[in-house]
Amino acid sequence: MEAERKTDLPNLSSWIESRQSRGLYFFTRKEALKTLQKSEAAFKQAASRLARKKRIVRIQRGFFIIIPFEYAATGILPAEWFIDDLMSYIGHPYYVGLLSAAALHGAAHQQPQQFHVVSNGPLRDIRSKNRLAITFFSKSALKEIPLTQVKVQTGHIPVSTPEVTALDLIRYARRIGGLDRVLTVLQELGEVMDPEKLVEAAKTDGKMSHAQRLGFLLEKAGFAEITQNLSKWVTEKKPFPVRLEPSMPGRGHKKNERWKLIVNLDVEGDL
């Protein structure tokens, strides 16, 4: 009887077909072994065969994604299809941020080559031969950060609001290509930003220099009207002057009194 029951079990190929039919584009090694009741060696053999056929891809140790027919040519899924399941598997809170969030909010001129994820601790970036690139950014106190839920193919994912996205672009400017790229994104992202939410995001961010730099760049991007509340808040806090580009010297450069900013870099956007 035991032998008969085992023959009724699906193989890995038919099992992932059933998962895909239910809108699931991932599986873990642990649940596959439990469901299929295969040995470790048998699972590895079956997984290797499906990987060669570009039917599955291992993203992290023990975590695989399922590639539907329409993505067979690229051999990879859009990261937003499986990022929620991956982060649940890793066990870290997260949100989609920076250039990836900006693109989801409509600032798509600078299409990111990497998928940007913010989590509460340092995580190793994910790179694969299938041109998948997930870059992780570390940030504390994620629970306090204003987020929005964005609908994707497989459900909803947490994404930083436009205002939080803008501040994160400032925070991690050097890692995403510098302030010129930040300004280019702001030239589109500013269209969906809210003045009051901008102040609240700045308070949550907790770094006055980020607010100073962002206010200046938003004005330069042509959105002075949405910086009025932020400017008032910054003025009330009486911050020390900071350099626009922290990595460059500030001596001999003009100071912007409105934002208490030493403008030590000529920033240019692409739009």
C-alpha cells in the first residue's frame, strides 16, 4: 500500500505546473521534499533537469522561482512577482524602494537595471546568470516608514511612498549613480508628491541633511510649490549648513540660505 501511495504522488515537473496554475511562481526545497516525498538526491536531479530546461531558477539556497512559457526567452521573472515570497522566506521585513519604487510611481525615464529593496539589516545582493539583479539597502525602524501597497501580477507588494522614495534617493545617492541621476528621477517623481506627506516623511527619515538636499533639488527640478511646507519645517529646526555633495569639499562655494546648503556641485538632470 505504501508503494501504491508513493506512485500517486506528483513529480517535481507536474507539481510546479499545479503551483503555477494557482498563481504561485515559487517554491522552496523544504516544501518540495515534504510534498513529493523524494530523497534529497532525487530532488536535486529533478531540479537540475528543470533548471537546464529553463523551467525553474534557484534564487537563493532553498528558494526557487517557476518560469512560465512567456518568460522562457529571458529565463527569469520580473522581481516584483516573487519578492514578497522571497522576503518572507528570508524572514526580513522589507519594502520596494529607490529607483524601483520611483518606476512604479511613474518615474520610469531612468529604468533601473537592478531591483531595489530596503530591509532592516544587511543582506547579500542577488545576482544570477539570467540577468536578475536585486540590490538590498539597509535601514532601521521600517515599521514607522510610510508605505503604499502596489498591485502586481501575483498580489500586492509594499512600496515606499513617493515622498519616502525621494528621501531614500538622497540617502543612497552615491549607490544609485549620484545626484545627477537623483535629480532626473525627481523631475518626474515630483509630479506625484504631496507637500504635507513630504514633511511627515522627512520627520520619519530623521536626517535633516536629507531634507535640506531634497528641498533644494526639488526646487531645481521645478517643484518649488511642493517644498513650501518642508522649507518652513527646516527653517524652524535651524539646521547647520551642509554640503550638497558630502564627498566633496565645501570651501569657496555659494550657500543657499533657504536650505542652509553649501552648493558644491552643479547638478544636472536629463529631462
